[in-house]
Amino acid sequence: MTKEELIVKQQLEIENYKEIFKSNKEIIDSLYMDFYAIGRPLNDNILNFNREQLIWCWNVDKKIEAITTIEDSENFD
């Protein structure tokens, strides 16, 4: 593989990763809304979750919050 072919291959992979990160960010944002939108369990508990279920939701939310992508840490278009 020539140097130019390798650069092209790497750039194509980078562009693919950017699309994956963009899609992941949309999913993460959606998950945040599932936990914080009006009527969700961590907001006003209209689903009537018990204490253990609320703790589980809180823990899941914290795991989602811990997810970082390159887009979050660097400014990719």
C-alpha cells in the first residue's frame, strides 16, 4: 500500500467515525431526554417507580453521562 493510499484509507475511516460519533451523540441526547423530559421517572415520577427503580434509573443516567465521544472532547464538524 502506498503512502497516498494509506492516507486516503485513514481519511475515509475518520469520516466514518465522525458519522458514528454523530449518531451516538443523537442517541445519547435522546437517552438524556428519556430521563429528564416532563413525565419521566427522574422528574415527577408519574410512572410511579419505587425507590429501587428510581435508584436504578439514577445509576443508568450516571453511566450515560459518563459516556464521552471525541465530538464532546474536541470540536469536530
